[in-house]
Amino acid sequence: MDDCIFCKITKGEVPSYKVYEDNDFMAFLSIVPLNPGHTLIIPKKHFRWVWDVDNIGEYYEVVGKVANALRKAFGIDLVVSLVVGEEVHHAHVWLIPRFENDGHGESLKTDNVKNLSEEEMKDAAEKIKEALK
């Protein structure tokens, strides 16, 4: 898909705060984060929906690995996962760390986008990458 932003990210045509990559999948920080560390996990091959991914079991192994890295990186217990897919037509899973001061224990508000600096984004990415080692 030539016009798919996520396909462009996997090809390196669009910059991202990449935290994980293997032969089939990639994880990077959302540029419209609901919390620091809000990560998207995508298959490198273009699929419209998560449930269309051929190796969906391996996909969710990566999702679990990144979710646990988020817990470790930020010293938290709760990471919310969402599969929506309406805003970008490429399969993706959102992983959003939840913190005590963000309404933790209440429903996640998907319109509560945080304005994080480049430094904060880089710091979050480095924490996650370190936790994945």
C-alpha cells in the first residue's frame, strides 16, 4: 500500500520512535499518545485488520513481550490494549501504560492526547528498548 503511513514507517520512509523490530513486526511510539510510552505494534506486511494477520499467534507474542516491557520500563502493573483500526487502515494494536495520576481505574479516555516533547518521546522509547533487552 503506497499511501499507508504504517507501511511507510516500516520502509523507513517516515521517521518513528521505534522500540522493537523483527522480521515480521514492528513497535513504535504513537505520535498522538494517550500516555507516555503509548506504543503501536504492527505487522510489517500490510493487512487491513488484526484478525487478517497470517501469523496472528506470533503477532500476539510480540504484543505480550512489548506490554511486559512497558510494565517494566515504567514500573507499572496496568497496560491497556486496544484494537480499533479505524484511523489507519493497517492492522495495529495499541498498548497504553496506565499511571496512578491518569485516572487509573477509570475507563481510558481516547481523546485525552498528551503533548509530549521530543525529549520525552526519546526518553520513553529508550526505557522501553532497555526493558526489552
